[in-house]
Amino acid sequence: MDLLHMPPYGLKELILSHPFLKAYGLGFLYYLSPRIFGLVLSKVKQRISNKKSNVVSPAIIDILRKSSELHRFPAFCGVIIGGWHVLQPIFEKFFVAVGKFSEPLGAEKTIGEQRRRVATFLASASAAAVAIRQLNSRSVEITAGRTLDLTLFAVVRALDVVIGEIWARRKAHRVHSRTLARLNRIIENNVDAAIFAASAAVIMFSWFYEPEKLPSSYNKWITEISEADTRLITTLRRIRSGEFVYGKETGQASLLQSLCEDLGLPKIWGDPAATKRIPCEVIHHGFSKSCELHACWRFWNAWKAAFTMYLGLNLLVRLRNGLSVHTSLRAIGDAAKSAAFLGTFVSTFWYTICLTRTRLGPLLLPQSDQLFLENFCVKMSCLSCGWSILVEPVHRRSEMAFFVAPRALGTFVPRKYDRKHLWKETLAFAVSAGIVFTALKENPKRCGFLERRRGVPQASPDQIVVFVEV
């Protein structure tokens, strides 16, 4: 049937399906693009290295097949946005029917706004509950936890909205003074940095001592970007557990001695029974005796690795508007700044270890033994490295802080759990999604991160797919 001659009922169905189709399409692109790109890149690498490469077509067909399954991300996007769009008017009409005989005269506008907010919350929360359950509907999985990162992302965003609203109301009702205004600015300009630093401290401590609390891919990425030899990390873990003790033969010498041999350093430096502390050269991976030069070396290596990654991302983002000399130079500049942050993060982590265990530690804590300092130095490095966020511009800190906060929060909950507790995650996600979606529709400024990414002054149900782009 010709679309222009469809009956009104058909047009209504088409309008209702539009948000679902749009959200599904964006989710499909988000799900498909990195997988296709990764597949093609791996085949190109195989071709360059002259390795035998299989045909790409079957793999692409398999990716397309999986992307169309109901428990995948595209369907999740369609259900949460499309469901919200369908349920919103239903809840609004219900509240109008229930309350039309009870509202006081002259309060129609206020009560109407309240009804709309409640309807938005219930509609989005209901759609989110169905969507997250659908995402967890794979019967082959005995345990739950597949969507934990997505749920934690929603919880952190909801907390951001609630705390931001409380802060704004408190700020509006208190007595204004120059001192309070200055204090408010200091807090507002540094709260994102503090959140990032605290989150980074939790993540780095978990990576060092409790790696099972982080996703394996995340552990691998941190290890690669920090260029940390697993034998050194294992040694510091065994110092904490009491297995590696200075001045005693505990059978741990072979671990660090093999690292010393690979670095061309004296083998005896790795024997705890023969040393009072691990020499700095071992921590420096044989680069230099100087802790400062070692920190600069760490910065440079991390900067190089990060610059390549960030440059590709910056150029890819600008491709949709066309590349020019100006935009290319800006992409290079932005990539250099972001790489400088990561370089500072890595170098600060390692330099703090050196300062604590060999310089400031013995000076400020002269009564402490070396084993205490070996444990204390890791904690201090975890606390200090996150403040490298101050290298980034103020407007970037919020985005980065709320990117790592869910990861940090995830270390306090089990990554896999019995499916009988899945209702708790469903409830947390539904309530959080309801809060964020309601705020984004009624007061977009309260969702500063989402508003900046979309660049729109207001939002509607089909505009908020960005929330689930994690």
C-alpha cells in the first residue's frame, strides 16, 4: 500500500514505531561497526604477516546473525526507547483519568507537570526493566552479571542527576556571599577531578592486588599501557601476602631473579634473602638509576602508545564533517593533550612508588621497615596517579570521571552472581534509567554529560539513545 494513502490507524502505528526503528538502527550500528572493523583489521594484519587468512564473508554473516538476536544490544536499544515512547502517553492518560476529579482549582498547571514527570519516570523505568531482562535472556548462562557494567553506568548517571539536583536547590536557597560563591566555584571545578582520582585509586588498587574484580580485558589494557612486567607485580603482591620477606629464604627468589637476568642486572638483586630491598633499577626495568629519568621514560612510552590510539579516534569523529587542514591539526592537538594525560597518569604511578619506598618514605616514616614501605608505596601511587586528570581541560574532566566511576563501583559487587538475584539488578537499572531519562526530558542541564555529547537544548524519548551507548 502506498505510504501516502495509508489510513490514520496505519500512520499512527508508523509514528509509534519510528523511535523503535531509530533506536534499533543506532544500536545496530554501534554493535556492528567495531566488530566489522576489528575483523577486517585482523585479516589485514594476517595478510601483511603472510599468514593464512580465511574468507571474511562467513565471519561477517555470523556477526550480522548475532546482531539480530533479541538478547543483543540493538534490540535492547529499540525496546528501551520504543517502549518508553509507547508507554508515556498511556501513563499520562491514566493519571489524567484518575486525578481529574480531585485536583484543586487553579492547580492544573502544577499538577499537570507533576503527572508528566511521574509518567515519564514510570514509562522509561518500565521499558528499561523489560529491556535489561531481555538482554539477560540467554538461557545458556547459569550465572548472571552480563549486563553489570551497563547497570553500574546507569546507577552512576542517576546519582549524578540526584546529587546535582540537591546541590542546585541548596545553592538556590542559601544566603549568598562572596566567600560562599568562591567556595562553590572551587567545589564545582574540582569535584570531577576528585571523583576521577578516587575511582582511579580503586581501579589501580584492584588491578594490583585483586585483578579478579576487574574484567580481564581491562586488566590486560592497564598492564599493557603501564608496561608492567607481571613478575614485578607478582612480587609486590607476594610482599603484601607475606610470602616475599627480606632477609629470609622463602623460596621466592626465582621469580625476581629471572626478571633481573632478562634486564641484564645482577641476579642476586632478585633474592630477598640477600637484599634489604629491591633496587630501584629493577623497578625501572633496567632503564636508569635515576627515578626522574625513569618517570620521563614511562611518560614518553605511554604518550606514544596513547597518541596513536587517540589520533585515530579523533580523526574518525571528524570524518563525518569532512577533514581539512584545520580539523586535522585540531585532531592532532586534541590527541596530544589526551595522550599527555595518560602519560602523566602512568609516570605518576611509577614515580610515586619510587618516592615512597626509597626517598620520602624513609624520611617521613623512619621507624617503618622496608616491607611496610613496599606495601605503602603501592597505595600511595594508586592515590596519586588519578590526579593527572588535572592535565585535562575542565570540560573534559566530567566525561572522564563518569567513565571510570562505574568501573570503580564494579569492584565492590560480584561480577557474576546467581540468577535468582537478577531482579535486584533489574530494579537498580530500571530506577536509574527512569531518573536519568526523566531528568533529560524535563531538565537536560541536569544531565550535563549527555547534553554536551548531543549538543541539544532539550530531549525527547527518541533522542536519548546515547544513554545506552556503553
